[in-house]
Amino acid sequence: MEIILAKTAGFCYGVKRAVNIAEKTAHESGPCYTLGALIHNRHVTDALSEKGVREARSIEEIPPGATVIIRSHGAGEAEYEALKARGNTVVDATCPNVSKIHRIVREASEKGRVPVVIGTLGHPEVQAICGWAKTAVVFKDKEDLTERMDQEIPDRSTPISVVHQTTGIKNQAKICDEILKKEYTNCEIFDTICDATSRRQEEAEEIAKMCDAMVVIGDRHSANAAKLAEICGKRCSRVIFTESASELDLSELAGVKILGVTAGASTPAWIIKEVHRKMTDEVKEIEVNQEGTVEAGDNTSESFDEMLDKNFKTLNTGERVTGIVQSINQTEVSVDLGTKHSGYIPISELTDDPDLKPEDIVQVGSEVEAYVMRVNDVEGTIMLSKKRLDAVKNWEVIETARAERTILEGTIKEQNKGGLVAIVKGIRVFIPASQSGLPRGADLSVLLNTKQQFRVTEVNRSKRRVVGSIRDVKNEMRRLAAEKTWNEIEVGKRYVGTVKSLTSYGAFIDIGGVDGMAHVSELSWRRIKNPAEILQVGDTIEVYVISFDKENKRISLGHRLPEDNPWQIFTSKYETGSVATVKIVKIMQYGAFAEILPGVDGLIHVSQITSERRLENPGEVLSEGQEVTVRITDIDYENQKVSLSIKALYEEPQDAPEIDDAVEESAEAQVVYDTDAAAEEKQAAAEEFEEQSL
């Protein structure tokens, strides 16, 4: 017969703590009393009685001045006050989880809220909880709640605070919580079911699915043992509830091949061992009778004992443990260590990385390794630290990264006189200014709170000193990118590059580890004298390859695209005689330059502005920024020049007058002058227009 023992079988930490307190009190103070049964297990209370721990059913049975132990189920506030008034010395062995409920109920009652307790009304724990409120309402389960809540709390706006008996079943508790949240507008709910109880119930249910029979060991007055039997009965057809080995009827195990064993929170290890020993001895007798040999395993017995000892193991500070994450909240992570103590990791002991949230590090149901920081036997808790265990592992990672030149990533959190400090895996890495990857004298603060890749160049674990280099990684990345660029480059290929530097004649642009040069004439279709007019260092810009020389590592880039050539756009849209609306961009003595479309200007000669009178200056009727309608009178396709006229809009076309040999024709406006002064003015206009065109 294979026997499966539940990991959480037997004493919970609250019960174990109460028993230890009673034994210690009796040893140090002599005979003492418990107010009610210390725990729900008569075998344990009988053993304590022999050591001088006597059970009193009421305060009146306790002599004034005697030492009184408050049992694990707790007591009401009035009972504490009565014992104090009689001069009794009170030793509190209340389970810490129950004490927590007392505080919740008392504070809720003081605020005028109505405490609602989901549990068994006659149970000592529930009675004690109600003893900390002015008034409290108890519901046993869902059915009781739906039947009586209209009677007990008819006003749905009543503020209520909901707690649960520590031995409750979580699934059933959730149903009650949902009902109350839906019905009452001012409802606060506290999850007070003991984690150890929940784990015990969940584990018993899982084992029951796999077994032919389940043995539940516990006192019949124990609520949690009774619930275990109820849960197992839903998954296994044969459930044997026994208080001790002497009560166990072995005939009920006939034909069982796989047997599951669990025990209530008030069941000590020695009773579990006695029950197991009786079962295995019976197997030996059967084998002797049928086979004539004894093959029953002492190994089975030893294995069971080992499992049981492990179940009751007490952890010590400094130990390295592995547990399962049970829950995550704003202050701590609850961890199941498979022991009677509840493990928890404060958020401050989870990680040193400020960029990580608890959910980024651990998930409910996942395994987590940690160091034991402190064992609190009084409260039955163990404080753990993941970050301290991780620190040891992380130093190993850092040292390995140094040896293998691995690239690490960390967040830049500080700037100091010498450089920057990055945090990687909770370890500070100093990055000298010269290794920041920025130009000499650059502002290092631009890297603060950014993630950066770097290599570890120096490690001194004893001095907790680590030095890294961002520049080393950037240089390598640039080298690899440059190799890829040179291998794939071709004329016409387009890149999105970064402006690295500017000169008067062009811009140097990084297109992937390689700098190419875009001449000022290739940056824009409009006339610019300096690249700084349209670009800044750090800008991203789309460019294409005009030519390249792999041998000399030179690349010529262009930014302006042929299809964006404004002259081509102009000639495809306009012709001589077309009418256009233009904007005056510059006023000269001899005329006004007007923008036809971005990148293409035309000249309105002073003589082509109006026919009403002779103008001395175009500024008499025109101003910069003004929009006017003009006719295109001439397009010089070879020199890309355009002549415009306002006057031509209102005149019939005429044959051009004969031109005297001594008078030259203006290239801009095709206007004839009949004086030497006019000829000089015309020549100046031509030169100015030529300069503007260039």
C-alpha cells in the first residue's frame, strides 16, 4: 500500500505556539489554568494536564491571582477585563491570525461599522471575535446569509466590515463576499482565512483525487479537521475520520492500494506517527499470513517519518529556502514554505531595482528562492529576503560578464564628478565620463534615468566596486553596423540617418556606423547658404546614396529628391501666359521678387506692376508678404528664370517694339529701356536676379 502524506498535515503554527506557551508557563510558574480547552484535541490537553495545565470552563472556576492562559481561539475583551479585575496573571496564547481579526472588529466597531462574521456561531473562535465588538452579526454560510441578512441588517446603506473564521473554506467565503458586496453599498471585506488552513484544504482535495481512501486524523470537535473530512469526501468515496490509532478500524482499508493521509491543525506529530505505524504493522501481518515472508517496508516507515519531520521542520535565520508565491500586495509577497510558519517577503526585500514592479519579479504560483531573515515563533512568521540571495547570485553574474565580455543593461541613476552610476541587478556600476560614449565635455545628465548597455571592465567584490564602459559597447555596435552598411551599400539606396556634425559646405550624417557627407547643394531645393539653416546636430534625416568609394571609405549623400524638384513641379503646372497667385518675398529698386511656389520665384519688373503711372520704387504699391495675381510672361527653361507681370493682366497682347542696338533686353522681365540710365539699371537687375537664382 502506497501512503501519501499531506505536506501541511498536523499542527499549524498557531496551535504549536499555544502548546509551547502552555508547557513553558507550567514549567516556569507551576500549575496554571486555560480558559476553555487550549486546543481542540483531548489527547494534547490530557498530556498538558499531567504537566500542570488545568482546563477551566469559566472564569469563576479559576482562583483569583492564578496564572491564566488564553487559548489559541482567543477570548473576548470582557473576559480580559474580568481576569484583570480578579488579579489573575494573563498569558496570551491567542493565534496571531485570530488576534488580527480582533483588532479589525474592534476598530470597525469604534468607527460605527457593523462587524459581519462568516463562521460557526457556537465556535470558541467566533465567540471571542464577537466579544471585541459592541454588536456583531454572524452568518454560518451562503444559505444562512441569504436567509437572514434582510432580518439582521435590513438597511443596505449600513456600513459593514466582513471577516471570516480562520478555518473557513475560501471558495465558500468568496461567494459570501460577493453577495455582501452586491447588496451593501458601504462594505469592506477582509481576507482573514488562515493561509495554512487554505493550503491544507487545497492539498487534501488534490490528494483525495488520487487515492482509493483518505484518512483524516483529528479531534471530532476540531472545526478544521471536520472541514478536511468534508472536502476529502467530495473527491474520494472512502474517508476515514479518526482521532487516534486506537480508534482506527483497519478493516476499512481492505483493498486500498493508494492511501492519503492528512491531519487537522490540532493534531500533533506523535498521533500521526502512531496512526501510520498501526497501518503499516497491519500490512506486515497480512503479508506474513499470505506469503510466508515479511516484505513490509521499514523504508516506507522511514520515508513517512522523514516526510513528517520535514513537515514540522523549523527554519533558522540564514537558511536558503524555496517556496511557492501565494499572493502579492502593496507591502509584501506571501510565500508557502511547506512549514508551519507563514513566509513573507517585504517589498523592500524583493529587489533593489527601482524600475521593477513586484509582478515583474514573482508571480502567484511560481517558485521563489530567498534567505531566511528572521523567524518569529511568537507570530508564526518567517521574514524572507529575495534581494539578498539575488545579490550573491548577481555578483556571480557580474564576474562572469567581466570574464566573458558579456553586454549588460542597466539604468543610469546617478551623476557624480567622475562619471555616472548605473544599477544592474541591484549592483552599482561606475561608468567614468570617458567611457560614457558621449563627446568630451558633453553634459552627462542627458543619460540619467535611461537604460544603457555596457561592458564590465573591472570587478572588485571585496570592495564592492564595479566599473563599466558604455563606449566599448557603442564602438563595437558601430563597427558591426559599419560592416553591414559597407556590405549592403549601393547607389540610390535610402537610409534614415543622424546628423553628426555641420560645416559651411555640408552635413556629415551617420547612416549606420558610417558617416556620409551631404553637400549643401544636395540638402534642399531652396537656396540655403549654410546647412545650419535647416539642420541641427542630432536630427534624423532621410538620405540616399549618390556615390561611394569603399577603398577610401567615402560616401556622398543627397537629401533632396528629384521628384521634389520645385522647377519640375512648376513647369508641369504652368506655362507662358498662365495666371497665378503669388506672394511678394522681396522688394528691390527695379522690381519685386514673388514666390510662385516654394523654391520657384519670379521677377515682377517695376515697369510691369501698373500702367497707370511710372513707379520709382515697387514699394509704392507692393509690400513683402502681400499676395497678388500675375501673368507669367516668360519662362527661361535653360536658366530656370521666370518673368511676371501684373500689368499684363489688363492689357491686350502686343507685338514687342523694335529694340535699338544700344539697348539690351532684361533677362528677368523682358523690358526695353531707351536711355543709358535705364540700360545700367537693367544690367544691375540682371545681376541681382542671377545672384538670387543661384
